[in-house]
Amino acid sequence: MCGIVGYVGSAEACPILLGALGRLEYRGYDSAGIATLAASGKLEIRRAPGKLENLRALVASSPLAGHIGIGHTRWATHGRPSEENAHPHKAGPVAVIHNGIVENFIELRADLVGPGHKLSSETDTELIAHLVEEHVRKGARLVDAVRETVRELRGSFSIVVLSETEPGKLVAAKTATPLVVGLGKHENFVASDIPAILEHTRETIVLDDREIAEVSAEGVSITNFDGEIVTRKPRRIEWDAAAATKGGFKHFVRKELNEQPQAWIDTLAGRAAPGAGTVRFEADLLPKGGPAAVGRIVILGMGASWITSLIGKYMIEELTGIPVEVDYSSEFRYRTPAIDARTLIIAVSQSGETADTLAAMDEGLRRGAHIIALTNTVDSSVARKAHAQMYTRCGPEISVTTTKCFLTQIESFFLFGVQLATQLGRLGEAQAEEILRPAFAIPAQIQTVLDAEGHIEKIARKYYTARDFLYLGRGINYPVALEGALKLKEISYIHAEGYCAGEMKHGPIALIDENMPVVVLAPSDQLFEKTLSNLKEVESRNGRIIAVTDRVRDELTKAAADIIEVPATSRLLTPVLLTVPLQLLAYHIASLRGTDIDQPRNLAKAVTVE
């Protein structure tokens, strides 16, 4: 989850590193630090606990000079957030920054402390610095010292190493966590995410697992952990650096809420068109045997991606008739899943770097499954590990809490379900065209909800002091209740739970009283009457009802304290329009409570450790 960056060139490194860390702070904000090599050839390090502004203040009062350096913003794993646990960590002439976890930390630490190494922090990263330093002290070149070190480590990690012994070079290595090299003119960069370096270059090389890059101002060479040379062409990044800025909005999340209509259009573009009854992804997604080779589908995800997977399950099963199972990636490989060559796995990860999902994919590959990656990030680890890729194309999402990625994942499941149903012969062209037609109206309908923000903000003002929320939904909209609750607790720190409305009588009803706001998703579908019965049960216990519906009826008006109306769409796409007001409600409640909306405490955008 941490953000890492390195620079080598002719410019002063410190301002470049600070700017890059500002664009990576969403990956971790427990502490931050920078190391540079001064003209004297000595390492200079500045570290500060807390947010990046603390490091900026420290550097302003105690400047750093040098044309090569590394920087880090931390999401704590080993060791509490503090100055001594902040990166970079130094051992002799060597400084290291690190993203990930070293699983054999305890035994390696015991081996090091015995020969006389003194570790002053609680982190696993300092251990890496001492291991590299040990090999350098024995005469190894820096790249070979790093290679020997990473062979000793177990876990998922990316590291960047700077040493006084080779002052014009950075050495970067990675396993399961992301690392990209940026190519400039007489300067080069290393970072854990593209937005960090996009201001300086669009030419990038994404490192694969078990690769090492030697980076100098004049060039980059890549080898694998076994020392074999790797050749890979750079890829040009086409999206604009401005997409990763706030664009005049107070928070990234508010900007990204506004980008959802365009994100929907971009994900749809070229894949489906009005009047056509077909869906065409850029490449074939299915195994060689086509739809006949798919006996069942397993969708793997974590967090919000797990929730969109539940919606995807409803869509795909209804459209195709193929059984679909949804599993948490973190649990999948720790049981004995019934996976074989007739299983199609869809691995869902917004960042494409989720460690649990990558590990679950390995389990699926071992059992012969065909894997599709559903991600927003081209060339991410999840994308590269899969047999086929389904990209959401929604552009950079910087806020830790997801908005446009969530909606475009739902959109991708919808398009995939329609395509597979037509391939199976369950939908004719005319039927597919009818099912697809509402999707083209969604961008304007999302905008209609966004335009009603003032009404939703007034509702937020009524309830922002509540200590608990309950969200209720049925059928395909039950996962929307889960997402509404997740969004609220992520950014407002209010305890919230999402439940299937029919489950309410089996426990949650005991919590309802006059202090409990209950958000009820009540679209006018075949389950409306049953949802209304659940709503009445809340009303009779004095719950404060907020109804979200696509049709205001007298029954709702009488029972609900507040109503949020959304445009009507097809039943399969209703979750999209019900989600948007819940995003706005959570945003305004969090804003009124004064929480850190873009960087909620204890969270990070890409969960790259297990």
C-alpha cells in the first residue's frame, strides 16, 4: 500500500520526490521520508511521522541537496506510525524504501542481530537495508547485493535501493507489489504508480514479478532474480496528468463522483452501440473452447470489488444461466475450492495489485482455470497474470474510497453477461439490443442524480451526528446496501451495516429505535411490496427511514422521513442509479463531520499486502 518513488538525473531530486509523493499520498499517510546523495557522496535522510505536509515542513527548515534520491509515504504494517519506523531506512552506506511485507522477517532478523547488526526500528524494511549492506560489505556490486537479498526474502514486496558505494544508480526490485520505471531525457524515475511520475514522462516500463531494474540518468537495464537479461519495450501513457488532480474540487472523491457519467461512456465506447444487439470487447475473453468450455464461473474480489461481484453474479446468472459463485480472494486459497479446467474465474481488482486476489489467481491457475482480469489498470499485476483482460477505462481514481471504479465494474459485468448470453444463444440480436438500450441513458441519469445533490446534502445535515446506520436492500440491490454502508463507514467513521431486507427480522431489527437512520432501497420492481413490508417494520419501531426509489408512491411518503428519487432504468441496471445517491450521502455526512475524506484513517487505495 505504501507509495515509493526514486529519481536520478541532472535536476535537484528533493522537489521532484516531494511532488511525486504528493501524488502517491493516497497509498499511505502514516509517515513519509526522503533520502538523497549529496555532492559529498553522503546519504542525507529526512523523515517525519504523519502526513506529507510534516515532511515538507521538515525539508523546508533542513533542506536536502543532490541529483539522486528516493522517497516514501507509508501505510504501516510492521511497527507503529513513528519517525523511527518511517522510510527510508539506512544501514551503513545503503538506504532502502519498501512496499509490502517480508513474511520471514522474524527468522531473518534473528540471523542478522547475532552477527552484530543493530536494528533500531520495528519494521521489516530496515532488515532489507541490513541484508543489502551485508552483501555490499563483502564486495558485491549493488545490483548483485540486491539480487542476493531478494532471494532471501519471502513475501510480497517492491524495493528501491540507493547506496553511497554506487552514487549514480538506483536499484529497484519487485515481486507481487507494483513498480514502474519512467524514462526521461538524461533522467529516469521509479515509482509504485504512474501518476507519481506523469508530470515528467509518459514513457514507462512496468516491472514484472521477480525482476530487478538498474536505473541511472542515462539508461535502464532489467534482469530477473536469476540474473537473466529482460527486454521490454516502453509503453506510452495516454491519459493526461490533469486527470490525477482535483480540478477545482475540494476532494478527489467529489471530483471522481462528477466523472462517473464520462467514465460510464468511456467503458461503453467501442463495445456496444445504440441500435446494435451485440457486445464486442477488444479481445476474446473466453477459453479456446468458447462458451461451451465454461461450466461455472467464480468471481474473486475484496472490499468494494467483492460487492460489485455480487451484483455481477445476479446479472450473469440471469442472462446466461451459468452458475456463478462469489468468493473473497483472501479466503479462496485457504480452503479447497472446487476448481477445474471448466471453471472461468473473473478476478476483480480496481488497482490490479491486490495481494489477496493475485494469490487467489495463482490457486486458480494451478487448478487449470481460465482467468479474466477485471481491472482499471492496464499492465497491472492482475492484468498480466490473467489469460484475458476486461478494463473499466474509468481513468485514475485517486481517492481511497471508490466511486467511478465501482460503477464501471458493474457496467463491465453487465456487458460481459450480455455478450456471453448471445454467444450461448440465449439472447437473440433483438433481445440483446433491448437489454442494452437502457445502458446508453445511464450517463445522463447519473447526472440527474448528481444535480440533486442539494437535496441529499440537506438529508445529510439531519443525520450526520448519528452513531449507527442500517442499509436495507433486496435481490440485485442487496449488494448496493452493502456498498452504501461500506462507503459511510470508510469516510465518515460512523458504524454502518448493510443487510438483505428479508434478513432484518432475524437479528438486526433489535437495533432499530428512534435514533437509528435506516436507508431502504425501494425501487419499483417485483420485490417492491416485500421491501415495503420491511420498511413498515422499521416504521413501527420508530426507525428514521430514508427511502431511495425510482418511483415515489404514497406508501413511501407516509412511512419515510426522507425520500431520494432516482431515474428509472432496467432492473439489471438499477443498482447503478441507487448507488450514486448513497455515495453523495456518505460524502456530505463525512464532510459535515470533518473527517479526512480522501485519505480515511487506516486505509490505503491499493492493498498490496495480505
